Amino acid sequence: MENLIKFVQDEFVPKNELPAFAAGDTITVYYEIKEGEKSRTQFFRGVVLQRRGSGTSETFTIRKMSGTIGVERIFPVNLPAIQKIEINKRGKVRRARIFYFRELTGKKARIKEKRG
């Protein structure tokens, strides 16, 4: 049964070609929003908190500050509405899930940039 589910996901779910990114990176996700007949492109720029799952069910969480309020958004990797992902900064963090980042404010909420 498990093999059958994996086969169907591999065959029929379209895969997005995305750049390699990890927790701590600052990225911009451009995605399409359909409102009735019209569609427009919107972007969400923030720090990647985590990538979880594998294969077609993989997701990633992005956090940004909108004024003084933190906003998080979870995107499936294979979401057809995602048009492109730009990597703005590569962050240097020591773990795969940086939930401690939620409590940090001000200068403490900066992530060191990777060199090289």
C-alpha cells in the first residue's frame, strides 16, 4: 500500500524546480493569487524557520515581521501557485528548526550571514 501511494505521488504530482534553501535563509516566494477571473502575483519575504516532510508532501515555514507583528506562512514545496523563489541571504544557524527565533526581537533577531 505504501509503495502504491509513493508511486502515484511520484507519477502524477507535478514537481517544482526550486533552489536549495534551508533554515536561517532569507527568501522571497512569489506566488499567484486568483480572485474571481483575475490573477495577480504576490510575494512573501522572510526567514525560513523549517523545512519538514519529504517528497511531494514537503513544506517550509517562513516568518516575517509586519510592523510589530510576526507573520508566519507555511508553503507546500509542490504548490502549483508558486512561481519562483529567490534566495536573498544565506543564514548561518546551527539547527534545522529555528523556533527560538520567534521570541527574539531587535538586534537579537539577526541571523549571521554565511561566508563564501
